[in-house]
Amino acid sequence: SIMSSWFTSRRPVESALWSMVDALKGKFGPRQGATSGKFALTSKRAPRNFYKGKGAMSLGFISRKGRFILQREKVPEYVVPDLVDCELKPYVSYSTPKLSNRP
């Protein structure tokens, strides 16, 4: 057909253009260098002042004088029920039969 012959005749030019676009993406794109997404971002693969942390919750802030101010409203409060008469034990034996709630 006429359309397929037109497409095959334009294909080398199109592939050359796409290769140029890919080269420009690599040069001017936002992801370049060792931290291009191949590995996890750590402080060894980031700028000198980068600190990722471990996901811990902030319980306060550092004042202008450099002292840590603890905010009581940010401290978690765990509500634990009274377990004096509880029959459950913390250990479950491997020989315990598996239960299923499936019908």
C-alpha cells in the first residue's frame, strides 16, 4: 500500500531523530550521573549536606540557642489494656494447627 511504503521510506530519518531526542534527554534531563534511579538514594550517592534519616517522628524542635525543645503533644501515648487475667500467652508453638476463616 502507499501508506506502508511512505512509512518504511521515512523510518531511517525517524529513527535518527528519535536517537537524537534520546541523547538530548540524557544530557539535559533531570536524571543524570550516578543517582539516575538505578540505586537507592543514600548519603553516599547524594550531595555533601544530604541527610535522609530513617523515618523517625519528630518529637520537638531545636531552638535558636541550639537546645532541643520537647513538645509533649507530639509524644505518642500508648493505651494498653489491663492484661492481669488474660489467658493468652506471648508464644505460639509451631505445632499449633493452622486455623482458617474461609468458607
